[in-house]
Amino acid sequence: MSLRRTTLTAYRIVTQLRHDLRTVALVLLVPAGLVGLLAWTLLQRPGQFDAIGPRLLGVFPLTVMFLVTSVTTLRERTSGTLERLLTLPVTKADIIGGYALAFFLVALVQSVLVAGLSYTAFGLHHLGWPWRPSLVALLSGLLGTAFGLALSALATSEFQAVQFMPAFILPQLLLSGLFVPVSDLPAGLRQVADVLPMSAAVRALQPTETLRGATEQTLVMVAYVVGALVLGAVTLRRHSK
């Protein structure tokens, strides 16, 4: 893996995203808009946004980045870009690393924007360490990126890539503790929920979570990111079948 080739790949992806205003709006404005809409709907219910809002910071970035990354990667493959790249002295690790770096920068901007608006314009008050929501939102975006890169290999069209979202994201939403506490789930579902990456993001943002517990959940998220990136490098194909 070459740092120069990885950086050049990342630069190419970022340049392409800059000219795709719809994707930029989806990545940056939609998560912030959804959190703002939630704050507005709960305006007459003091305290509820403070209870729900932080957990959404661990959910929305993962969902949006998963969708954008999987579709973007598949578009590169179906258009023949990946096939042309792999005829050059570029390894799969360079390509996956470049994608990860590019979308890391996007996720960084996204997390700062969403967390910043939440704690200012939207009036979110969160007990605990102020850096935690921004960090978890960033890692959540990286999770979405990593899983999008890995699972895009299973799709043969952009439509199929979009179909992975309800199959992969929605079950995690239901089991992550966002709607029902994981401790209240039936035993079988609780065991599944305990190992889901989105559950780690939601737990890390619980106001009652200790620093040690939040750190452990953060490390779980990092492990999932690394594992998914390795899987993405292994499953990366030149073109769609």
C-alpha cells in the first residue's frame, strides 16, 4: 500500500464529490436537517430531544454514508473506472484506502456540522463529555463508509446497492436500543443486538454511560471499521458481473 497512491485516489474521489451537488447535499444537509426536524417536532416536549437527539447522532451518519459509499463504489465499477485503475500500478488496498480517506474527510465535515448545529441552533443539551457526540458521529460515518465499500461487491447495479440499506440498516435500527432498550429485548434478540455496530454507537452516546464504557464501545466501532475495510479490499472486483 502506497501513501501517495492512496492520497491521489482520495483526491480524485473528493474532486468528483465536489461536482456532485446532490450527493453533497445528501451527505451534509440531510442528517442535519433530520436532527433539526426532530428538534422542531419535540419543541413542546421539554427534555425529550435531549434524550433522543444524541443517539441519532450515532445513527444518521452511518445510514447516509453507507448509502452514498455503496452507490459511489458501484458506479465506479460499472463505469469501468476500477478496471482501468487496476491496470495501473495500484493495489486494491490503495483504492480502498483512498476511498476510506476521502469519505473520512466527508464524514468529518458531516459530524462537525451535525453536532455543531445540534448543540447550538437546535438547542441540544447532552450530559457527559462534549467531545463524545462528535467523535461517535464521525466513527458512525466511517462505519457506514466501511460497510458500504464491503457490501457494494455484492451488488451488480445501483438499484441493488440501495436495496441493501433496508436489509442491512433497518434491522440494526430496530435492535440498537434506539426505540427499545437492548436490556428489554428477548434473550435471542439481545444477543444479536449486543454485537451490532449501530448498538455500539447508540451505547456510546448514552448520557449514563461511563467514560470506560463509552471508550469500550468506541473501540468496538473502530474494530468494525478496520474489519469492514479489510473485507472491502478482499472483495473488491474490477467490474460487475
